[in-house]
Amino acid sequence: MMILLYGPNTYERDRKAQELISAARSKYSDASYEVISGDDENDIERTRDFLSETGLFSGGKKVLYLRGLLAISGATLLRQVRVSAARDDVLCIFSEDWQKQTLNDDIKEELRGVDYKAQYFAPYTASQATRILITEAEKRGAVLDSTAAQYIYEYAHTNMYEALEEVARLSLLSTSITTPLLRSLPEYADSMSVFEFARTITSSTSLRQRLIVWEHMQLQRIDPYMIFGYLAKMAKKKNLIDALARADILVKSGRLEITQALEEIVISG
């Protein structure tokens, strides 16, 4: 059996893979396991060797977890494992961080006629990420407010593993994790200001309020490219997304200064 887990949500892909492996361990006590992560030039050979071994396992289930190998070897690897994966005694789990939900033509062609299941793992929405982090804080005896949770996730570059580690660290500092707490920490100071600025620009209809937070950004002399990046990540409205895309082209082509681009976006809302 072949299972393809793919998509940008690494955390959920890993959880699903562990769920499948745990189920196999429970069902097949004599199973053998191999995890190959695609960071060694001999990984494809290791994969072939594991699947071709016979004497050691006396018919036991083989569970192979391949992380990132298709990104390196693609159809070549699939051709090598498809025959083995068709056997009843083999479970082959692929995990790939492909961004698009549609599989590319080479992969689809190699999977033609193969018994496989595929599951796509989309990025978390802000509310999904917030709920996970709040739950993690509760497990650690702390209360995490939703705005702080959203910021921690952005601070961790939307990497859930890093965000969870940050919640664990902050839970040791305080049982109440709030935006004022984050603002008081040196490592958060600048980026917290940018986060709050971006949140205001992407949500407020008040020009006066947007101009006030923009003035604060200028007084703090925060890197304008950092500000632009936060705006791009947090923008949800189509008109703002389009404005940022146009500004990005103009800035990269040298036709507009980054501060001018930001000012125009602040004013236009």
C-alpha cells in the first residue's frame, strides 16, 4: 500500500504519518520500520535495500516512511518502489511539502494504476493556529490570549513546531501570556510593534488611526522591508493584496521607494 501525504502543513503531515505508523505497530507486532528523510545521497539505495530484504523479517509487515525523497528523485523513486508497495506486506508512506494541491504530471503518470491514497495538508488558517497554541498553553497551565497566539505564530514564521516551542518557553515565564507581556520582552519589541501596525492597517477603516500607527513605525526606525513583509502575510482583502503586489513590483524595479510604497498603502487602506 502506498500513501502520499503532501502540502505545506508539515506539522499535520507529521501527525498523520505518526498516526499511520502507530496503527501499523499496534496491528503488526513483527513489523519492521525505516524512516528515510531525503538528506543523504544514499537514501534511494537504502530504500531499495529495505524493500528487497527478505530473510530477516519472515513475512512481517514492512513500514517505510520517506520524507522529502520525491522532491529529489521524483518519478525515478516511484518507479523503484511501486512494485514493492503493491505487496500486502508493505506500507510505504511518502511525505512531501509540495505547495500545490494538484500533483504534477510526472507524479500522476507514475501513480497511474497504483493502489495509493493521497491526502493534502493545507496551511493553517489564523483561527486554527490560534486554537492549537491556546490549547497547548492550557496543557502547560497558562492562559494565552488569541491576539498573542496569533502573533506568536507569525513570529515563528508560521512554523507550528517553533510556535509550540515558544508557547512552552513563555509558559515558564508567566501563567498569563498576553500582548503586553510579549511587548515587554526585548526579543519581541520591534516585531510586536510591526505586528500591531500590520493588524491595524489590514483591519482599520479609520485613516487617522492608520496614520498614527504609521508615524509610530517611522519614529521607531523599523526596517520598512520587515513592515512590508508583515503586511503581505496578514493581508486578507483583495484590494490590499493587489496593492501590495503592485507595490512589490514597483519597489523591485526601482520605480518606487519602499517607504513611499508603504505610505501609499497606509493612505489607501
